[in-house]
Amino acid sequence: MGIWDDLTGQSEAIEVFRAAAASVPGSDATMTHSWLITGPPGSGRSNLAFAFAAALLGAGEDDEHTARQVAARTHPDLGVLSTERVIISIEEVRRLVASSQYSPSAGRYRVMVIEDADRMSERTSNVLLKALEEPPPRTVWILCAPSEADLIPTIRSRVRTVRLRMPSVEEVARLIARRDGVDLELAREAAREAQSHIGMAHRLATNAEARDRRRRTLELALGIRSVSEAVATAASLHDLASEDARAITEERDAEERESALRSLGVEPGGTVPAALRAQLKALEDDQKRRATRSLRDGLDRILVDLLSLYRDVLLVQLGVDGDLVNASIRGRLDEAARISSPAQTLRTLDAIQQTRERIDANVAPVLALEAMLVAAVRKEVAP
């Protein structure tokens, strides 16, 4: 399997990176020392960044050993910054910048990848800016962000931007079916309900509990008939997001703790020596921060699903029959469309988007959900 095989719907971007990786260092205008990969969530920004890194670090596209090292993030010439926090700290960027100054030890380049580069504050971005202004001759930076506007102008002016498009439902479905070995029809439904978000489509196609949580989200929203039900539904949606976050983090937390204890020489079930407890405490603190981000991501997934639901309701109200995200509940969509007006549905969509912004601004999630459901969704139900 080639390094580009798990990328779908991005043929133009792949050709740009293939040409750059095949060029001779320092002699071809197709190669530059700093790149920015932009695209909607789920378009495959990080996957493409690491495929490009593998192409730069390896002896060719069929260099499976290098590809495995990059996939495991263990290649000696690869630096990666992928935060589990809401923001990337200035200390993390400083460490990465310091390591970028070393010469490559095993290949042509030293490659530094920053996922979610949009999570840097302006002060943190300025630390990175200095590294981009005067990079070592064989260091390559690859940044990933939803859009160029998410980075400060001085960084945007020093990178070559490659924009990704959102792959089609069919492209994502075929990738999921081939890669994960699931039925193509299930993969199509997952890709449609994930709105072509590759990571979410994978999860829906391979995890029955994730599918059930999404179904319950839509049923709760469609079942509101009063203010009290709206308040109760807000709490239920928060619980669903918490369940989703725990499902994602608990297994990983346990594996990390077990690995940490093993590396410290502590037997399973054994007592942790006092001198080593600080290291485990640091791990637990990181896991708590990740849990906070996972909960916020889970809430946003719920709101994105609600946006798809009321977008479908609006299409039905306007007489547009095709291209429904939630076609599997067409009967419920028809009922919701019948008891409300397009203007009310538009207000609901606005309220959901406003709730995403409020949660992103650290408004208490349950209060934000309550305000959304009481002020907007309740109005869509006939008295």
C-alpha cells in the first residue's frame, strides 16, 4: 500500500506534494521550507501532512519502513506537535522550534508537523514565526488549520498554502469500506450522516454505540414539546456528549497509564513509589485536559448533527427531496416540517450556530444548550 492510498478526494493536493517531495533539495521551485494545509474538519489535513512527511523522509513512495515510522511518530527526523488541550501552549512550540534546529540524521530533511495550528495564541504564533523566518536549510514545516484566516497574517505570508476540498460521500464511503472492511451500504450511510467527515464516518461505520448516540440526539431534539422538556433535553444532550467523550478517552487513558507504569518498572497492581508519583500526576493532569477537550468536541458533534437535522427539515419545507443527510428518518423530518415554518427553522439553525460560538467562548455548556432549546427549538412545535 502506498503512502497516499488512504487519502481520498484530494488528487490535486497530492500531486503538489508528490512533485515537491520528488524535487532535489534547494534546486526546485516546487519545494519550499514551510507549508500550510487547510480544509474543513474531516477533509484529511493531518493524514495528508504525514503522507507528505513520509515522502520527504523516505527513499521513495514504497519505503514502507519510513512510512511505519512516520505513522508511529518515531522517525528520528520527524517532530510533531498535536495538542490534547484547547490551545497549544507557548512552551510546546518553543520545544518544537528548538528541535527544528538539528540537522537531519537519517534523510534529506527534518520535518516538523503542527496539527491544529489554529489553536495557537498570537504570542505563541510569534515564537513560531521566528523559526519560519530563518529556518535551517533542510528543515520543512507543515502546518494544518481549517483556513488561512485562522493564522496570523505574518505566518500566512511565509507559508505555501494547499487547500483541501471536502470529499464526496461516495469517496468517503468507498475509503471506509475498503480500509475498515465494513459493508458498503453501511459505509455510505455513515459517510452521509458524518457529512463526509472521514474520522466521524469511520466511527459511525465501526461503532454501534456511536450510531446509537447520534440517533438518540436526533430523537431528543424532535421530541421537545414544552419548556420543561427543553431543559431536560439540554441535560440529556450534555450527558450524551459526556458518554461519547468517556468512550473515546477511557480506553486510551488506561493504556497510557499501563504503559507509563511499565516504563517506570512498576508491576500491575503494585504500589507506585513516592519518587515516581509526580510523573503519574503529570500524566493524569494531561488526561484531565484531554477529557475537557473531548467533552467540548462531543458537544460540537451533537450541535453539528442538530444543524444537519434542521437543514434537512428546511429542505423538506422548501420541497427539495434529494441530498438529505438524515434520509433514514424521513418520516420524522416530514412531521417536523409540517408543524413549523421555514422562518422558524432558520431561526433554529441560527440558534444552534450561536450555541456553538457560546460554548467555544466558555459559556457553561448546559446553560447554552438550554437557551438554544427553549428559545429556538421549542418554537418549532405546534401549540
